[in-house]
Amino acid sequence: MTLTEAKKVTVRKKKINAKALPAKTLAWVVMVAFALFSVIPMTWLVLAPSKTQVGLQEDPPMSFGTFQGYIDAWNNLMLFQDGRLVTWLWNSIWYTSIQVLVACLIAILGGYALAATRMPFRKSMLITTLVAMIVPQVAFVLPLFVEITTLGLYDTAWAIILPGTFFPFGVFLSYIYFSTTIPHDLYEAARIDGSGDWGVFFRIALPLSKGLIGMLAFFSFQVNWINFFLPYVVVNSGEVLTLPVGLGILFSSTPALNPQVGANVLPIRGPEIALAGLLIAIPILLIFLASSRLLVRGVLAGSVKS
Amino acid sequence: MFKHRAQLMSRINGFLMFFPYLLLLVMFAVVPIVLAASVSLEESLTNPGGGFGNYLFVLQDFRFLPALINVLLFLLIYLPTMLIVVAGLSLMLDSIKARHSVPLRLAYLVPAGITGSVAILVWYFMLEPTYSPFAPLFAEFGWTQGTDIFNSSNLIYIFALMTFFTGAGNWIVIQYGSLQSIPDELLEAARIDGANSLQVAFRIKLPLIRKYLVYMLVLVMAAGLQIFVEPYLLSSSVYPGIAKDWSLNQLSYTLAFLGSNLGAATALSLMLLVVMLGLALIVIFRTDFFDEAKTKIKES
């Protein structure tokens, strides 16, 4: 403890209840310990591809290998089915882009209609949306599989993309946003000025909803980018798959996680599989950190204020 | 007359704006359920007379009860841990200055990137003593082999750890946000009345975020009941067979794609879906969580 810190502590002791100090210290210890525990696995994942397979086992787990390690791991990964990983990565990127774009647009319009127009059956539509948003998407996977095969979309990109554009949580967030954050008088004023519903939406509501759009994009990206079960079930061909499912295929067809898969001679081991995992994790991490301010301001607090 | 016309236009425009979403709702929620229900009721090998035979078949399947018990035990560990850690840490974060908590909040968000198939990858290396940064700690408990940790009696803890870790930080930050919205005057008043920070946390703050915590528990429980990726991948590629048909969704996957019994698989899926719908309706009508949202729509 430095002198100034010691001083601060004594000053505090005078100011606040002496009993509260141990509690406060304990709280700090718990918070910092949980923070450390939170960053260790991701740090490991970032460091792992820099090492060799031997280094991964024998060097200290949190040490750094070489930058060449990343390049070697990438080159080895490219040996798997002639660079299939690049196809998966590209698929994940364009599927998710379409999903985020379409899901957000449709959700904003739907939420606005619920909040600011005289659309019929508003109450029952809101309740239906709440139900759809609480039931997890995974619950629909088998029913969706039945539908997708019936429609003849099995093993196509659309089988993955289309269900991901259904975004009831986004409609709910937009509804809350348009009915609480933007004052109702504003819509009325615009109407008196002669704007129709569409005019009010494009000229007033949309320009005022940058924060909302950010939040919607964040949530729909998160859900769709990592989705595993549905793509796994509705698509079979390697060239249509996404990165998270591809990672699962790497698990089962290389000795990286299971040395018993010995027949495979490809040099895809720990560092390579870690690099593939990193490609999925990094975009989520970056988007989380970039939108942490939105999150902190309160997804629930801001939207469902009591 | 003019006003009437404007209202009519608003009804039409509102419907047009809502229509794309309504189409998706029908396409990807209603139609799949109807189709799945009809498949589950069709005549098949396990459902010779048609009707509810498939439902009975699933309930009597020797794998059903163990899978149900696994998932319930998993929830029994996962839900309380989530509640205690999220409530505890968000209250602790709220007790310090906002700017001091920034690095902590960012650190808590980091594990959100480790989810689904990546979670299996990372936790394999975190728990396998040959690779793990926690190996010295494991050695204290006498765990030196992968199989000391990855064995069937530890599975509920392993999956609870994976799913807890992916979501906890996210929820801590969200609940911290809810705590921040409590008016300062209220907390100040409690302090003037002589409440210390622990009392303020437990008697004022906790009751005020109670409904957010309940909402979190319902979402987490709904997702937990549906657990699939973690046991499926662990069992299909890392430790073959270790968690075969461990969860209810794995069983429905097995029935559909390995047992070619789509009728029974959709029956199981729909039974789970009914539980989810029940949970959703309880939250909507039996808790106060959405009251504000619901009353808003009446006013307008």
C-alpha cells in the first residue's frame, strides 16, 4: 500500500462507518476475482494459436508463443478440405448481415406500428410478441425443420437465413422505445402538420432512433452469429454451413480435441482449433465491448422503466 | 368526418407497417407449430392408430426420464448460482463509483464471446489438466487426468459452468443498469434514516430490481431446459458417448435424425414448447414485469 492509499483509507475510516470497511474490501476482492476469472479463458484463446501443439501442453498456459504461430495455424487450417473454413467464415458473414439488416428493419416498423398507429388488434399482437420473445428459438428448431423440408428449402442458405429474421424481442424493444422515449405529442404535432404515418415514421421516429437501431443490431447479430442447432439441422452440405457448425465439424473430424481421431493426418491440433474458435469469438467480443455503453445504460432499465 | 378518415388511414398504415413482421410471425412460429403438430399426430410405426400415440411413446421411452432428471438437476445448480452471483455482483458494482467499475464491467462482458461450439472448445482446454491454466488447482483435488473431470457424474457441473459463464457477465451488466435507474433521493433518504450500505442493498435495492431478476430467471430457465449444443458436441466429438441423449433436446434430435422417428421427435419438441408457452404466459399475466408495456397500449 502506498502512502497516499494508506492516507485515503484512514480518511475514509473517519468519514464512514468503520464496520463498512471490511465489507467494502471484501466486495472489491470478489469483484476483482470474478473479473480475472472472466478474462482468463478468452486470454487463453487469444494466446493459444501463437504456440505449437507441444508448446500448448508444456509451456505455461498463459504464455505467448510467436506471431509466426498464428500464420502456421492459419496455413494448417487451410489444409482442411481446401480452405473450407474461408467458405464458412464468408457464409457466416453474409448470412448474418442479411439477418441483421432485415430483422432490424422489420422490427422497427412493427414496433412503431404498435406504439404510434391505430393498427387493429394492438393488444393481442403485443401479447403474442411477448410470448414469442420469451420462448427460446431452440424450441422451434424441429418444427422449423419440418416446415423447411416441406417448403423444399432444406440444405439451402435460406433455410438458415429466413428464420433468423424473425425478431420478436426487437419488435418489443422498438415498441417500448417509440412509446416511452419519444413523446406522443411529437407524433401528434407532426400529424397536425400534415404528415401521414409513413411521413412521421421516416421524418421523426427513424432519425430519433439511432440508439434503438444500435441495440437491435447488437442483439440480432449476437443471436444469429453463434446459432448452432438450426443451421446444424437444416443444412447438410459443407459449402452452405456457417462457422459455428463448421467448428463442430472440425471437432469431430480432426484429432484436435479427441486424439482418438488418429486416422486424420492433417496437422489440425490445439492451436489450429483455437484459431478457428477465435474467429467466432472475436467479432462477438468486439461488438460487446463497443456497445457496452448501450448495455450499461440499461437494456431493461431504459426500456422497461417502472 | 375528417378525423374519422384520419383514424382509418392510421389503422391501414399501421397494419401495413406491422405486416412484414406478422408474416414472419406466421411463417416461423405459427406454421411450424401447426406442421409439427400434424406430423406428431400422423399414423406411423410408433403411432399405429394416429392420435397421441407418439406423445405416449416418448414419455415411456427409457431415455426420457433420465434426460428430464439431468436437465432438472442441471437447472437446480445453474439457476441459483446465476441468481446469487448476478444479484450479488451487480449490487457490489452499484456500491462503488461508476467510473471505478468501468474496467470491471468490461471484463465481465468478455466471456459472452465464449458460447455454443466455442464454449465446448475453450472449456475443454480449461478443464483438461494437460492444458489448463487451473491445472495446479485441479492437482490439489487429485484431478490429473481428463477423465477425472470429464466423467458422467460431473456433467451437470460442467454444463452449468459453461452456460453460467457465457451469460452471467451479460446479466450482471444489465442488472447493474437497472440498479442505476433507482432515484438517488430514495437511497439518500434511507441513509439519512440510518441504514448502512448492506441494509440499503438488501432492503431497498434488491426489492426494486426483483422483477428484473425474476424475468432473468425465466429466460435463463427457458434456455436451460432447451440445452443442446454443449452436451451434444461434447458427446459427439470430444468424449464420444459421454453425454449421449443427456438432455431432452438431444433425445428429440436422436429420435428425428438417428431413429428416423420424426413423429416422436416433434411430439417431444411440442411438449417442451408447451412448457415454454406456459412459462411465458405466467410471466406476462402473473407477474408485474410487463404491466407498464401492457397499459401503454390501452392508453393510446
